[in-house]
Amino acid sequence: MEYILGIIYMMVSGAVLASLAALYLLGPDKQYKKIYLGFQTAVAIWCMSQILLLLSKEKAELIFSYIFGNVGICSVGALWYYFACSYTNKNMNMAERVAPLSVAVFHYICVLTNPLHHLYYKVFEIGNITRGPLFYTNVFATYLFVVTGSVILYMNLTTGKNDNVREESKNGRLLIVSSVLIPVFLNVVYLSKIFRFTFDITPLGFGISVILVMLATMKYNFMDINRRLEITNEELLLEKERNRIAQQVHDTAGHTLTMIQSYMKLCQVSNEKGEREETATYLDEARTLTSKGIKELRESINEMRQGETYELVTKGIMQLAGQVKEIPVEVMIKGEDGDQYSHLSKILYDCTRESITNTLKYAEASKMEIVLRFKENSVDLIISDDGKGCETIKDNNGLLGIRQRVEAAGGTVRFISASGEGFLTRIHVPVK
């Protein structure tokens, strides 16, 4: 029987600790959460002390078990009362603040000093423990604090005076109050000896309590756990959207400024040669590109931009290639473009734009080549230049943006380069 009880007490203790950990990790950072965690810790100590009692074979071990267990037993009532007041924002006067803690400390001191007065335990021997008057005053105080706290909690939840509890349902209220009253009821049954139990059944009641508390937590928003999870998810989505917008702003601004710089160089060269018409053409294209870039940036900042799309993938790629005047860009199409690829147009457009920007800024290339291969179930995009290349490829903002876009679409990307060998980007995107 002792082995079975030990296993049961261990399971209950584990459940209480798991519940405590879940509330610690998920619960809101509020004062009432900290107090409730203290209450759960007191319950865990009470449960674990029962395991120690089963293992105690000598008086010294028995003394340690009771000293350890009474940390929880003496404080559980006071902590529940403080939690109920904090959770409902009840204004406590000085007596209400001091009395529960003082009573808990007083009774624990009585446990520690019991060999001097024998008022907490009249007899304290292995197999023969007789309770004294101070034990019952502690039981009475614990019941008083638990019942009073439960009434405060239930009444406040019923009236809905508090933002923390306004959305609680009747079932949720009953679960929370029952989670404490059930162990108290079992403790009354055990101490009254109505039934002749050879072991303390109170910790078993806390096993039921853990189930009720977690049910109330996840289903009825006890401790605002669900709301906290919703806020966390919203924060993650917002952060993801911010990163997307930041990447879009980076790509748009980088491409626009790089292209304007390229047009300015061409303007300078044509102006020096006295080619006024070409200079005017370059300035006009630079003005058009600037207007488009400003529009895209405004839409991105306002979080309204859904991304420019094209009926055909090739339309966007050809438009980008046609904007480059500083070096020749050759575009080769293999296979036939069609509507089945149109949902990939934005991804491939942005990747091509970023590659062109990087080439013009860093590659010192004399030409670029863009190859589009349309297959039945995928599209391949290969972009290369004959620039100076690099020995080490680092995923800066531009390359990282390409990788994230492609991988988000279920595709793969490879960057290949070597010193003096140019730079090659190979993208493979499935057609879903």
C-alpha cells in the first residue's frame, strides 16, 4: 500500500509542479500571478512531504518531513487569501494585510519549537503522533482564509467589477473555487476520522485541483492565459509584418537609388559628349523611376502594399531588364510562360530586382544574363554577371531577402561566386 501511495503522491506532486511551470511561463506578469505561484508551491511542498513521510524510518527523518511539509501547510491558506484579494483588486486594510501572514508564521514557529511546549503535537514518535491545540488553531485559520478568499473571489467574479475577471463564465468561477474547496473538504473528512483512512487524503484532492485549475485556465481564461497567448501571437505576427515591410523598403529604396546613380553616370557621360537627347532621355527615365520608387515606399510604410503583380512572370522581368542602361542585360526565356505561373511573378520580380541592384552596386560587371525556365511543375530563375565576384558569400539584407522569399514559397536558392568569376544566383520555385 505504501508503494501505491508513494506513486500517487509523486504523480500529484508532478502534476502540481507542471501546473506551476505552465502558469509561470504563460501567465501575465502580474502581482496576483506571483502570489498564486506561491500558493501552488505551498501545495507542492505539502504533497512532497507526504512522500517523505512514507520513506521516514527514523525519528530524525520524521521530524524533517513534518518541518518541510508544514512550510506548505501553514502558508497555503494565507497565500490563497492574498491571491483572491489581489486577483479581484480588493482593497485590504492593515489588519487584512498583516493577519494571514502573521498567523502562518506563528504556527510554523510553533512547529519548529514544539519540543519545548508540545502544544502543536502532544506526542511525536514514529507510529504515534497526537495533535495538540495549536495544530487545530492552524487548521481553523487555514479553513477560514481559504473559505473567505473563495467567497471574495466568487462574489467578485459574479459581479464582474474587475477587468481581469469580467469575461469569466459561471462554470469557470465554480472550477476555481472548487479547486480549493475540494482539498479542504477532504482534509475535514481526514481529520474528523469519519472514515478511518490510514493516510492523509488531502494531497489527493490537490491532484483534482490541478485538473480543475488547468481546465479553468485554458477554457475559461483564468489568469488571462488565453488572452496573453493571443497577445503573444499578435506580437509575433506584427513583428513578421514589420520585417516584411522593412525588407520591402530596403529593396525598393536600394534598387531605386542604385538605378538613379546609374542614370546619373550615363547622363554625365552623354553630357560630356554633347549628346543632349540621350541626356534628356536618361533624366526622364530617372524621374519616372524616382516617382515609382516614392510610390512604392509610401505604400510599404502605410502597410498597404500588396505587392505588384503581373499577369505573366516575364512581363516584370523584362521591365526590370529594360530599366538598366549602364550595362547590357540579356534575358532568355525557355519554355512558355502562362497564367499558372502568375502567382510567382512577385517573388521572381523582387529577387531579380535585388540581384540587379547588387550587380550595379558591387560587381563592376560589363554585362548580365537572366534565364527563365518554365517547367510543368516549377520555374527556374538564373541570374549571372561577369563581375569581380567574391571568395566569401555573406547573406546581407539583399541576399537574405531573396532567400527568405524563395524559401517561403517552398523553393530553394543557391548563390555561387569566386574571385574574378562573377556572381550567379540560381532559384528554383515549385508551382503549387
